Amino acid sequence: MLHKKLFSALTILVGLAVSLSAFAQKQTVSGTVQDNAGPVVGAVVQAGSANAVTDLDGKFSIPVDPQAVLEVSCLGYKTVQVPLNGRRQVTITLEEDSFVLDDAVAVGYGTTKKANLTGAVSVVKAEALQDRSALDVGHMLQGSVPGLNITSGSGRPGQAATLNIRGWNSINGGSPLVLIDGVEGDIQYVNPADVDNISVIKDAAAAAIYGAKGSAGVILITTKMGSKEKDGRAKVSYSGRFGVTAPTTSTEYESRGYDSVYLNNLFWSTYSPGTKYANYSDADMMELWIRRDDVVENPARPWVVITQENGQDVYNYYANTDWYHVLYNDIKPTTSHTVTMSGGTGAVNYLVSGGYVYEQGMFKEKPDNYRRVNLRAKISFDVTNWLRIGSNTSYFNSSYFYPGQSGINNNFAKSTAHALASFPAQNPDGTMIYTTKYNGYELMDGLMMILNSDHFNQDKVDNLSETLDFTLTPFKGFTVKGDYTYALKFNRYMNRSVEGEYSKYPGVVQVKNDKDGFYDLLTESVNTNVYQVYNLYTTYEHSWADAHNFKMMAGVNYETRWIKDLGLKGYYLYSTELNDQDLVGPDPNDPDGKKRQETSGGQNELKTAGYFARINYDYKGKYLLELNGRYDGSSRFLRGSRWVFSPSASIGWRISEEPFFQSVRGWWDNAKIRFSYGQLGNQQMSSYYPAIQTISTDGKSSYLLGGANLPQATISAPVSSGLTWERSIQSNLGVDLAFLGNRLEVSAEAYIRDTKDMLTAGEALPAVYGASAPKENVADLRTKGYEFTIGWRDTFKLGGKPFNYGLSVVFSDYVSHITRFNNPDKLFAKTYWVGQKYGDIWGYHVDGLFLTDEEAKSYAVDQSKVNDAQIFPDGLFAGDMKFADLDGDGKINKGAEKVGDSGDWQIIGNSQPRYNYGINLNAGWNGFDLAVFFQGIGHMDWYPGADARAFWGPYARPYMTFIPKDFLNDCWSEENPNAYYPRPRGYIAMNANRPLGVVNDRYLQNIGYLRLKNLTFGYTLPQRITRKASIDKLRIYFTGENLFYLAPGLHGKYVDPEMAMTGGNLRLYPWQKSFVFGIDITL
Amino acid sequence: MKKILFPILIVLAGFAFTACDDLLDAVPKDRLTPDTFFKNESELKAFAIAFYENFPAADAIYMGNDDHYTQNNLSNEEMGKRTVPASGGGWSWGALRNINTLLEDLEHCDDAAVRTKYEALARFFRAYFYFEKVKRFGDVPWYDKTVGSTETEQLNRPRDSREFIMEMMVEDIDFAIANLPNTKSAYEVTKWTAMALKSRFLLYEGTFRKYHAGDVFLQTLPSDAKPYTWYLEESAKVSKEFIQSSGYGLHKNYWELFHTMNASDLMDEVILARDYNANYGVIHNSGSAQTTGSRGCPAMTKKLFASFLMADGSRFTDQAGWDALDFMAETQNRDPRLSQSIRTPGYKRMGESATTSPDFKVTFSGYHPDKYLTVKEQDTNNASDIDIILFRTAEVYLNYAEALAELGSLQQEDLDISLNQLRKRVGMPSLSLAVANANPDPFLTNPAYGGYQSSVLAGDANKGVILEIRRERGVELCQEGFRYNDIMRWKEGKMFEAPFYGMYFPAQGVYDVDQNGTDDLEIFTGSATSKTVAVAKELGKDIFLKGGNSGLIVLHGNTARNWDEGKDYLYPIPTDDRNLTGGALTQNPGWDDGLSF
């Protein structure tokens, strides 16, 4: 190839220079580098610090120890390592690395060459994951595959990632099918170190072989396997990491007692005139003022003063408590270790690996922590030359321990309220504070009392999966494969709550045991999930006339899943530290002293079957055809509505294989165009029996009838009996291009996906129906999108050493519209209508804040009611929001509440993430490696939800524990008329019928962001040093995850844009970044 | 090649076709289906227990928001600020679907006696359900079976006349009375509850028809509608039957009714109560609401306070200068129920020996409510578990007296078996029919204090005694969830426009209102002076006095109130439902929802 020759001419000169400078005492080894077609010019031959470059004849010579190992690399070829073993003359044959064109890509029930792919499949290699310090594979994939969207529900250690392929699949949601070595599994359960490659299947053609399970895309994870490369020697590698995590957002909150009381009272009294939230008198405020700058307690000005009121000792609190750091640590340790041993001898290949992860969470008193153990053992035997038997065993165990009440996020919710900085963390005698003399509210709803007692929770998952498989190869081109998997999962949960102890008056300890969260109670539950899979399929391959390549595959799949729940509650245990149902003691409220124990159950079952077939044909590798079909049945539907057929076809044309393309082959290496069309069923829904109306009897009535929680039977909502599959019809057009010796690669896709017959509340019904409208298959949705990847990589010499670098960009975008929905008048009441763009945010236009009371009073528009609600009951004042009367009717409302007649209500944004992107930069030189990975979203609108306290602060509720430092600078006042927030007033962001709760464009946030997702810098020690210790490779590195973000459209520095993406009230475990040092050792 | 391929494909195909549907059937194993449920009493009970949720939540009872009990934020009803909602707003029908489901599936039960009992229970709740709907919306569609999602005609039914609804309710409640158990129960609906309900809703309908005669709200009544007198007569009839045959009477101690943790200890008077028990997490908030100060500052108004008689039966408001007395003076020698309903000087909290003052942080009129306030341990958020009374005999007594008085057929002996029993319990002198009618209380009709203004009442020969019965109802049943609906049926909504008052203060200064030695309130201008007072309020900002610098506390300051006689007695129908039925569901009079139909 022309460019290769030009390039090599240059490198020969450099190579010669290097050769001349070689040390004489070493022996000179010479040789030839070639490929199938002849000599390879410009290949870099390296051994320790010595290196050489091949000449025009592919020849080189290099001064080295004859026991050294030569590393030969050249762009466009796979790098090889050649032990000299004393030889002085070698011939090295390089295998073309046509930039993965010949790589095997995992597709359903088999593999195919990348060159022959006709569907939309993206591949992620192990290398892309190996340095990431995110805990699980899901989070590692964020931003690395165009069209694969990864989000997270919270920032807690061990939080599972949420996966989505190509946007909104259905009104009913749906997540991609994840297959781990061919068996459906949870991406969180995979040890990242075990992953060999991941195929992300995005279109219907490629997914059709999975039929109804693949309608939301498929992620195929293939784990590593031992190979016989090292002559029977085991390859052992160890990877260890040690680091810390820290919040991604600011944790600087108001910790001055005076300011905390002042602010909350300010917001309180403007809402409820004449009253205060905390009854600090003027004299009390003076006491707070003189202590305002005491970061720690000054003995001359104690933070707790005991006085007498009405003959009783009372606590007066004048503290400056930084509650955030009383509750939480900013810096927490994290560590992980992985050991892998693999190899192959004779008829056996094997891989054994183990991993351990520990991450400590934020809580200070009893730190929450996440532990994970992964074990995997894979082995395969060639029993005969026509039979291979394999076994793949994996075990996953995770444990999340956390303090407080059930549900870690509940702690964050509770912590936001009623702890003034003026209250100390505890009383001087060490007792906890629950209520104070200042008001009737409970400090953090009792959270401090809970955190400082024996409350705890433990969430444990055990997942054991074993697959046995066989491969029959009776003659060349024909194989039969079968496998059986048994996967057993236990989710075990334990919660212990105990009575609370607190002190409101000095010396008087009170006990709280009268409500949920303060019972002496041990709750345990076990969820058992048994999953079995049977696959049997056969493949036949045949080529003839050197032109026709034919491959067909057909098989069956049958799966069952059985889920059983068991719950136990025992009250009044003999111990607060030991936790077992056997320790349940007498119920003090029972006249006979009987034990109080409660149980609960529940079970579900799902069975699916599928028959599938695929035919591939290509003519001389130029014209490609693939046909897929699958016939699926599910126990979710009744007989008669149960089965669905998912057919698909795809074609490809490798233009670069055509004779006429030869003229540009010198700089244009690959050109392929492909198109696919297919249909998939979708059965994803939360209910296991959606077509059956049931009566559940597990409930307990909160109406006692003089008894103890009497049983209650509840009937489920009425169902439609004809319920059947949703379908997804997709077409995908793709091109793959490569230029300049495969240095530049471009791959692009455009697609249209029609989701048909979505299950939804068929038609809104009048309320007299008395139940939510039954779901029916009555809505359609169309998603259009595109995505592309551009990659550049090259090598040049720097300081006599090859410098490798690469840059890749992935990008994707999509938009969804409703195309069928029974709502001809487009009434908002019916939620959806034809033509509706998914994610549109409707709201009012706010025309700034009133500057003066006069302006507010004389505002010509009747703003007393917005949205039909009395949101300014006391009238308008300076600093209030001014809603714009767009339709000029003198009122702020939604008109007739329908599209086209919506008054002042208009589309102000869209809540869907637009322009998802990832940018990857990497470079390697002389043992150093650097990778920088940016990830982000171009645009996404978010209206902070009602009561999203982290955003609204005391506007949500005038009793906030965490108020951003210098919050008043952001609040309107006569001196600060251009402030962001309106005039200080509590509760106005508490619900949708309050001024800030009404969606409007002034407070709409663009949470588009750019995040430095990962930065890794490593150094691999030269082999000549490590070899002395029989170490193949020793690398040390730093890696950081989520290191910083830019979100210019998001107000404030207390809400992470990805937290905002959860869309809720933000009372969540904060997002974290990590700084980790690691070491990789391979023996 | 083909020789091998085909047999294998045949094997696969064989597996395929034998598998099919048999391998894919799955039915729930932890739940039953409607076809297999409702077989016996325990299953029926488990299903029917949800019906009880139709009864009001505790806070709807202990937290009044009307002219007798108020909160620092007036309700939208009082301010005239109600709007037409898009959905909800009381227009919810899930409870009725459940009731009708049980009635339809009763046939699965083989035991005829059990079937009858649960039919009676379901029909009691259907009557209760419709009573709530009629009070709120007037005419409503009647459904006695569950409606299918495709039964468009049924779903889009127009409203039935309240005359028809009442007819159906009477059928239901009569069936319930005839077939519910007559064994008393503190917590379960019995024959006696059904009678008490019948007494209540017929009195409501009778008085509503009487006082609203000719109103827009009754325009849709059919021409052959029964006269209001029929409803009052039927109400009086069932009340009298209850009084004579139920065996219920009055509990000896009025205070204990609202300070006894378990209503099962009050079964001499209480017909039905809602059971609360913290051990099972079934709790309410009466303690916190009446001690916290941020939950509305509930307060008794001067209007109700002043209507309590003197202990000798004379009228408090007949005294000259009654409205300029200090708290100490105005609480002396009053109907004992006053000091059993609010904190008066010397008040002691349940279970305590020390006295406690009214707390101006918590109550903004000074008249600090005490019903359902228990021990201090239950003062925190959601920590109260005292049972809440839903039906008690005293109400039936008052219904009886009122129905007869409104009919004009009340006799002294009727008063003696009903209202005068209430007086007797607390040691108050009896009410004399003749005396009452001879000298109607001018205070109760004084517009300056929001007195009764109805012209129907003004022209009634029994005006005097009707006023006394209303007084008794206010005093006896205060803070028990009746007042707003009483005002609706008496057509006295304009009362909400009159100012609400609190305690009297002659000037700014520091006050120990109950004279127990600790200061309770400072009223100041500029800045507060007292270091010891619990609450300081700035005049004109935190507190308003009727005379500017002195006088009764004016509750709610100048908050505008507007009662629309042509609209506010009924609630609006949500616009979504009007839209969905294409206007078959008409809007209530006076409500503008912007829809053209």
C-alpha cells in the first residue's frame, strides 16, 4: 500500500540512526518482518530500550540479549511478542489487524466477522474498561457506545446503572436485554475484569434473533477464556486499587446558628406572618450573634445554656453546627482487588478469577459500606475432535450495610429538615436532641436519634449461575450447540430498628417507641429467584465456487423464572444488638404477653419460549444478506394472544471490495453501506399476570375495627382480556468507512423505530368508572435518531520511541413522537396525543420579578390565580414573579387545557437528553499511558420538582437543615433586585400549586453537561527490569472518575446534573467522584 | 450433509411443537381471582374493611375550619377562593366500585345469612358514599353496579336528581337497618349505626330543602319530589326509634368522651368510633396539631365561646359588657362543657397535676381547643392514637329535636327525652320550649357577630327553640366535624363573611390571662419589653384588635372573604370529567369552568 511505503521511507532513516547507536556488547539479532503478502516495511521492533525499524525489504537488525523478547508493532497489524530463545536470526509474520474488520463480533447465538455485519452493533473491548474505577460494567459503559444511554438513580456505593438503548422504547419503558455468556443476567453482577468484549445490539435486525426480549436492544457480554498461547503455562494477573471518593458537588452549607435561625424564620414569617419557625427571642438572637464566628465552641460562650422556665430546667441552644459534616464524611476509602488465572493445556482451557470490592459511604457515625465478591470458573474440554464440553460457573455476592431507616435515600430526605445550625449535634450530657423548646418539630424527623442507635440495614445479594454446554462438530461446517443454565439468586434484606432515646429537658431522658421507625423491631426478607434456560441450536456453514458463502442457524430457547418472597417481622427483641427472630420476646401490649411476629409472602412465575433461525449469505464478501426470525411465546398473555413473530432482514454492500474502488484504495480502505428492517415484540412490563384480575390478600388494613391490623383484600384494577404484545418495527441505515490506512474510521447509523400497539390506559374514562382505565394495546410511538463514531489513531516516533495516540468521538441523538393515541381533541387530561414530542415540558413564561410593590399591585393581569390555583393568596409584592399573559385575556391559565387552546401554557423545553456524546483521548509512549475520557449531554431541560429541596432551599420549606452558604445573595431584596430567586418566602416551592411549583421558563434548567468522566495516567515498567522478577508486566497508574463537570445552564453548585436527571425531589445519595491508585501485575 | 441436517431440524421442530402452550401457562399462586373469592365471611370481611376508609380521617374531625373553630389560614371555601379543578376535587368513585363489586360477587358465598349481612354492610356504605356526594355536588349519577370500560352510555350518564338518589339511599339504609347485626360494637357498623346515619342524612336533606327552597341548587328537583317535611318526619321517626329501642344513652362524663383512649370504654354512648392504635402504626395528629403552632393554630372563636350559657342557664351575652371581659372573668360560672372543650383558668392537661395556660403560640384566638388532646407524649408529629368518635347518641338526640322543631311539631317532652338529657348530664338547667320561643336570643342572630340571618328562620314560629337547638348543637358537638355542613343546610354561608374574634385585651401590655403567675402574652408596638413572656405579638402585624389598640382579637386580620349565595353551597364538577363525558355531566350553578357545554 502506497501510504505505508511513504511512511516507512521516513521511518527507515530514523531506524538506521537507532541501529547505529546500538551497543556493541550486545549481540546483533537480525531478521525479517513479513505478512501474508510479503515484507512489512516500517515495523517497529523493540526490546527493552533498543529498537529498530524494518527496511524496504522488511529486514531489521537489533543489538539485544539473545534471550530477550522482541515486540514487533506496526500500524495495521496486530502487535506480537517474539521470544528469541537464543536465536539470532528470526522471521516474524504479522497478522493484519484490519482495525477489527476481521474481528469476531458476538451476535446472537454465534459470532460474525465485523466486515460481514449488516446490523447496528457496537463493540467495546476489555481495554476500554480495564482502568475505569467505576464499580460496575454498566457505569463504565457510559459515553462509550453511541446510542447507549447510562444513567444512575443515586450516587450510593453499589447503585446499579440504568441502561437504555436509543431512547424511549415505549410508554411502558423497557430496558435492554443483557446476556452474559449467552444467559440473561444483571450487568451489575459481572466482574469488570472478566469482560473480554461487549456487543451492543441496537437495531431490530441484529436483535431479532432474541425476538421479544430484544425490543429495547441487547447487550452481549462475553467473558474471557484461557488460551493455549503460552505453551501450557498459566497466566496470572493481579490488579489492586486503593483510593478515595468525594462528593461531586459543594458541601458548604450555612453552619452559623444565627444565620440558620434568621433565614428559616425569614422564610417562615413571610409565609405565615406574625409567627416564627423557631421561637428565638431577640435576646436569644443576640446570644447567637455573639457566637456567630465561633467555629468551635468557646468556653466563654457555651453553645448550650441551661436556664429555668416555669420551674423547669430547659436547654437553650446557641451552637454553630455544620450538620452536613456532623452526618457525613467527604472523603471515604475505596479499594478493589482482582486475581485472574488462565491458560490451556492439551484438551483443556480454563480461566479462574476472583474479585473483591470495598467502598465506604458517606455516613460518619456508622459508615455505610458496599462490599462485592466475584468468582468465576470457566473450563472447556475437547472430549473428542467432534465434541467439546464446557462449564461456566459464576458467583456474585454483594452486601450493602447502611444506617438509619429502610431505604438509604430516606436518610437524605429526613436530614434536610428541622436541624438548625443553632442546635448542637447532641446535648452536653451526650443525649440526643429530638424536640426542642423552640417549636414542636422533630430534629431531622428523628434521624440523629436513629443514626446514633442500633438501627441498621443490610442488603445482600447472592447470585450463583452455572452453565453447562456442549458443542458437537460432526463434520466441518456443521455444529450443534446446547446449553443449560441454572441461576439461583437470593436477595436478603434485614432492617433493625430500636426505640429512640432523647432528652428535651436537662436530666430527663424520654423514650420514643410509638411509631414506625422507632419500634423495637427486626425485619427480614428473602427473595429467591430461580432462573433456568435451555438453548439448543445448530449452525451449518458452506462455501462454494469461491464466491458463495452460506451460513444458517436455527434453534429453540425455553426459559422459566420463579420468584418467591418471604418476609418476617419480629417485635420486642431481648437484645438490641443481636438480631434474630428467635430473640423475639413478649409483646408488652399483649395482655397474655404473646410474641408479636408477622410474616408475608408472594410469588411470581414467568415462562417464555422461542424458536429462532438465521440465514447469512454473501457473494464474494461484497453483497451481504441476513435473514432473522423468531417466534416467541410468553406466559404473561393468555392463550390466543400469546405468540408473536419477529422477522427481520438486512443487506450490506462492501463497496470497497468492488473493482472500481481500487483506484482509491490507497487512502480509502473500507466502505460499507448496510440497511436493516425488522419487527420485534415487547413484553416488558412490571406485572407478571397483566391479563388476569386478581385479589391480593397480603394487605393489612389501617382501619383496625378494634383489632390488630386486620387482613385486607384488595382487588386489582380491571384488565382487558385481549391484552397482547407490543411490537417495535425498526429500520436502520448504516455506513462504515475507513481511511488513511485505517487510521481514520467513521461509522454512522440513522434509524427509525416505530413502537406499535403500546399498552396504555386505552382511553381516559370518566371518574365514575371508579378505577384507572384498563390498559389496552392502543398507542404508537415513533423514534428517529442517528449516531456516529469517529476515530483517529496513529503512531509516530518521539525521542526514538513510538508514540501512539488516538482520539475518538461518539455521538447520538434521537427524538420521539406519539403517532397514535386516542385523543382527537389533544386534551392535556389524556396525557398523550398524536404529534406530541416526547419529553416536552409545558409551562408559563415569567417576565422577571416585580421591582416595586406598586408595579406588582398595578399589574394589569389577574395573577391571583395561576393554573386555577390561588398561588399568591396574600396578593403581589415586589420580588414576586411576574407571569406573562401571552394570550392577552388578562388571566394566567391553560385556556381550554388542550393543544391549540392552551392560553398562556406553552412548550418551554424538553426533558429528553439531546446530543449524548463521549470523547476519548489516549496516548502511550515509552511505557507511559494516558487516557482522558469526557462524557456529556448537549441539552436537556429540567424543571426542579416540587419540594426539590437541594435546589429550592428554604423556598421549598422554611426549615431547612442545609442552606447553601451565602444563600441570601441569590434571593431578591430591594438591594438585590436582579437576584435569581424571588423574594424570600417559605413553602412556595412545596407543591405544584405554589409560585415556584408552577412550571415556568425562569427556573427551567438546562442540565446539559460535560463531565471529565475518567482520567488515567499509568506507567508500565520496562520488561527488562520486571523479567528479573519473572513478571511479564507491571504497571502502576492513577485513575480518577467523575473528576469534574461543567453545566453552565444549571443554577448553583449543589446539584449534580446527573442527580437532576433523576427528575425527582433530589433527596438522594449525592453523586461521587473517585481518585484511585492502582497496580497491575501479570506473571 | 443434508442427511444429518434434516434429522436434527426435525428433532428441533418436534420439541417446538410439543412444547407450545402447555409449557407457557402460568397463573398467580399468591393471589386469588374474583371468581374464587368472596366465599365466606372472613373473605367478605377482608374485602369490606376497605369500605370503612370512607369515613373521615381524624383531622377532618378535630380540626375545624369554620365560624366556630378556625385556623390561621382561612379555607378556600370561607374566602370564596375555590376554583374548578381539572380532576379530583372529591369527584372520586373508586370506593363505590368496590362496594358494587362486593354486591355483585356476593353470590360466591353459600351462606345466606352471611350474604345478607354483607349486602347490608355494603349498602350502608353505599348510602354513606352517596350522602357525601350529594352534600358536595347535589345531583350525581347513581350506579348500583360496576361499569365496564366500554359501557360508554353508562359512563357518560348525566346526573340523577338528588330526589332519586335520596330514594335509593333510603332503600339502602332501610335494608341495612333491617339486616345489620343489632349487637353493639364500638368499631363495627351495626344496625344502630345505620339508624344514626339515616337520622343524619334525612335531617340534612330536609333542612337543606327547607332553607334552600327556590334556590338554583334545587332547580333540577322533579315536580313530584317529596316535600322537605317528609324527610324531617322520617328523620325524627328513625331518631325516636333509636332513642327508644337502641339502649344507647349518654356517657356519664362529657370530658371523658374526648379523653378516653379506647372508645370501647364509651359504649354507653358511642355508636361508632374509629380505632387508632400506635402499636400498629395507626395514628393521627391531634396532639401535634393542638400543641405545635405550625399546624394551623386551631382556635375556638369568640362566637362559639360566647354562645355557651352561664351555669344557671342564663345567657352569657345578655350581660352588659360581655364582650369586654377579661379571660378570667368571662370563663367563670359557665356551662361546664366550656372548660371541657378549651383551656380555661386552672386547666390541667390529661394525666397531669400542674395547671397549663392557653398557649398563644398554638392558638391564635386564645381559646385553646382541648378535645382529643391527650398526654404530652403524644404531642409529637403523628403520635396520637386516641380513638375518634364518628357517631354518638348525643347527635341523634339533637337531630330528633331539630327535625321536630323545623317541622313545627316539637313538644316539651320531645326536648326532655333528647336535648335536655345533654343538659342534665353536665348539670345545666333544662331548656323550656315555651321560654325559648318567647324570647329568642338576639346574640345568635346578631349580624355583627355572624348570627343566623336566614329569612326562613326569621319567620318561623319556632325560631326561638330552633336557635337554642342550634346553640346546643354548637356547644355539644363542637370540634366533631359537623359545623360546615350545618351551615350549608341552613343556608348560612354568609356567616363566613362576618369577622371572627378572639379574646379581649384592653390595651397593649403583658398578660397573664389565666392569672397563674406566668405571663402568657405580650402585645406590643415597636419592640417587646418582657423577658419572660412566652409569646410576644406586634400589634397591627402579628395581632389585630377590634378597636385598634384595644378590644377583641380580630382573627385573620383583613383577609377578604366572599360567599357567593348563587354558587358556593355546592362544589364544582372537575373539567376533565365534563370534557370526557362531552358535557353530559353538567356544571353546578354559578361555577364557570370555561367549557361551552
